[in-house]
Amino acid sequence: MGFRDHEILILDGACGTTLQRMDIPASAWPGREGCNEWLNVTAPEIITEMHRMFLDAGAMVLESNTFGASSIVLAEYDLQDRAAEINAAAVASAKRAIAGRPGRYVAGSVGPTTKLASLGQIAVETQAAAFREQIRALLDAGADALIVETCQDLLQVKTAVVAAFETMEAVGREVPLMVSVTIEQTGTMLVGTDIGAVCATLEPFPVFSLGLNCATGPQAMESHIRYLAHNWPRRVSCVPNAGMPAVEDGKTVYRLGPQEFASHLRHFVERDGVSVVGGCCGTTPEHIASLVRALEGVKPARR
């Protein structure tokens, strides 16, 4: 059975939140504290351990630790020339984690970068070149799928999707491409695009799935998931935060517990036919374990 054949795919949880809970020595960062992607090179055993925590919880798909591994983001740490190396190392760490575990996969994570072309912060071709470089490294390293995620700008989405298909053709390797946009509490993406425009723009592309991640917990995603269920012709994904973030004692916390999180996602699967699920900010291995238990024997509703 391959990636595309599973009725339900369960992704892992939050990378950043989990790394914050781990005991990472200062020596692992060497002057670049906060750049989680640098750990792929300096402390690959820590990244592999993080992945194994989610695999032990029952996750089927690991997202590589490459959310900010485009040269655009890495330039903030003077690492732009090492983008290919960092992406390859990330996939290698995830591959080590799934070794000997059949039916488990690595999805190469492609984040939105830190600049929006729609706001004139970066030229489209500059962003496209960075995406092509990152995606090529992920494909060459053996990623089983790609996920363009936390998308805040429809122009950025289209740029990344076109770059992905161009790169797959160039390297002669086709893998499933998942796309996940971020809808704010305002009901639109950061630059004002609604979910209907996202569907209309992406429908001509042969993407594997379209859905939502980040920004909110599952409750605030309900109307957008319902729209996708009725209007998007292929798989629908839902990868929410563990609720809305709050600040307690100077720290960001997420209050939605594992059981409630899992209950919401089971509802989306049973009612709306969502078939790709997982966790974003604040979700721990405990959230994923609860999700796995909640989905035992459950089939996505026919759409």
C-alpha cells in the first residue's frame, strides 16, 4: 500500500512545541538559537528522536523539519548557502525514524517564507527560485510527499505549487503534493483571500489534498472545512493548532487538550469526509495518540 492508498492519513504534531519540551543543549545551536532547521545539521539525533515520539504515538506521516529551510528564511541566520544541505539532512533524520516501520512516510515541509509577494516584499521569481531549490533538495533526499503549508498569500501558494510541479518534472520524480492554507479569525487568509478563491485557483493543478492548518483551533475551521467538503474535488486536510494561543507567565500556551482536539477532528472525518489530519502549533505526541485512538475503525464520510 502506498501513500495515496490510505483511506486516512494521520500527520504528526507540532515541531517547535515538541523541541521546546526537549532537553537541547546550547551547543546544538552554535550561535543560531531559534533556527530549528539548523539542528538538522548540528544535532540530527535530536530531530530523529522528535520524529520517533510522534511515530510511537501513531503518526503515519512525518513532516520534515524544513518549515523555514528556504534560502529566504535561512538568510536571517546567514545560512542561505546551506539550504540544500539542511533540507537533505532533515529528510535523512526523518527517514532514519521510519526505518523498519512499514506504512510510514516523510513529507517534505515547505513553509511560506517570511515575505509576501502580494505586498511587494519579494519578487515572485526570487521566491520561486528559493522554492525550487528547497523542493529539489527534498525530492533528491527521498521525501515521499511534499506539503506546502501555512500559506498566507494566494500568490505565494501558486508560486510554490508551480515550482513543485516544475521541479518534479525536472528531476523526473513525481510525489503527492499537499497544500494547506491558513485562514485567520477574520475568515480569510492574511491578505484577504477567502477559501472559495483558493479552491478556484488550485483546482486546475493535480494537487493531492487541500486544507487548513495553523492560525486557529479546529472549532474556528468548521465553516471552511464544510466549504471544502462540498466544493473541493479531491482530498481535504485539517491540521489545526491545539486551540488559540494564550500567554501565561510570559510563555505561549495552547489549552485545547488531546481528547477534545481528537473529538473535533473525528467529527470532520465522519461528517465532512476529511481524510488527512494532524496537528499544528501546540499539539504534542499526546494529541496525536488521542487522535489515532479516536479514528480507530472510522471511515471518512462519502463526499
